[in-house]
Amino acid sequence: MERAQLVAQLRELGVQYGGVLLVHTSFRAVRPVEGGPAGLISALREALGPRGTLVMPSWTGDGDTPFDPATTPASDDLGVVADTFWRVPGVIRSHHCFAFAAAGPLASAVTADPIPIPPHIPASPVGRVHEHDGQVLLLGVGHDANTSLHLAELLAEVPYRVPHHVTVVGERGARIRVDYGENDHCCLRFALADEWLRERGLQREGRVGHAEARLMRARDVVGVALEQLRRDPLVFLHPAEDGCAECDEASASVGDSARTATHRRR
């Protein structure tokens, strides 16, 4: 597919010219595209225009190796487009292992915060996209890839945390292990956001390339998720009978009193 066709599809979908756009994508779903992953990136930037800011995840996923923004590849599960984007000249990448990359006038504002622990607090790239009233584009992926829902969990103060660690370099060059708790789980129940957004007309859907695309305001998806999380803080976790090991681990971290109160609401 030619780049001009992709640009037209993105604009028809509703990508805001001059806006901030956080993209999660699977190139396998979008292809074939003129110019490959770089061609898709060019189309996204053209759709946004010179005053727009394009943002993509760029973290490493390796908690044992210190992160170098100039050389560390993006995690394999982020896909080839994300790993290509941070290497494009002029793109700015966060200087920590929970990195995002950005290009455009607000790139520095989105990526400048120090390491966010846990990764998607308000003072993080996802939080800055939300702050600047950006859009979220899910291109060939579902809401299970939507990091803005992790921001919603933290704003709602969900009670679960799973132990994780990262390795950073101290002032004298020594490696330092940092342990922390993250609102982590399988994320499959993030798919509930489809229904929540659709019933309010807050999610636009269509085709970009050969992929299904979903477009929404970051504030909208966070807002509807907050409403649901205030009713049921465990709404994104599979119940025990579903046998999801990741959700079971998250659920096990919840205090008995909080878990009992939540089950009463279900």
C-alpha cells in the first residue's frame, strides 16, 4: 500500500493534525506497506503534520541489563515499527528502561521525566500524552497493548502489585538493582474498554493498511476505565476459576479485606 493511501486512511479515521498521537502497532497486521516499517512511520508523521508529535513505546523489557537509549533495542514484543522509530534521526528517546520515543514539538516534554516507578504513573510518557490531551492509536493490536489503561489503574489506586526489578547504573558506574511493585497482569481483560468506549461513541474504528485500527482520546479511555475501576478495582483481573497465572499473581497481592469487598460488588 502506498504511503499516500495510509495518510488518507489515518486522517479519515480521525488522527488530529498537529496533535499528539501515541501509537501501538503490529506491522504484520498492517503490511505490505510502501517503504516497510519506515514507510508506515513516515505516513504517521505526515498525517500528524509538522506541528504534531508522534509517540511510541520503546522500553527494553530486560530488568537485568542497564538501559542505554542510544543502543538498547526495543523489546521484541513491541514490534519492528517501534524498534525502527527510536533509531530515526531526530527522534528523542527516554533515558530509562521504561522508555518511549517521540518526534515533534512536544517530544522532549513527553520523554523528559526520570525513571517512573511503576512505569505508567502520571509523570511518565503515557501520563504526558494524557496531560497534553493526545490520542491513542491501536493499529493491528487490541486494548491489551493500551498502556493508557495502566495509567488509569494507577490513578484509581488499584490494590494489586506484582514484584519486578530493573537494573540501573549509579553515579560511580556500579550496577544497582531496583525492586518495585507493578500493576501487572495478563491485560486480556483490557478488551472491556472496547465496549465501554463504543457505547459512548468515544472510539473510532476503521482500516489502516490491512489492519483494524482503533482511535481514541487518551483522556476518554482513561476516564471510562476510572469509572469502572472505582466500581470494581479488580475488573481487569481474571477471576480465579479462569486459571490465569498472571492475574492470579496480581490477585494474590491484594489484602484479604480489599479482595472481600471487591467480590461483594461482583
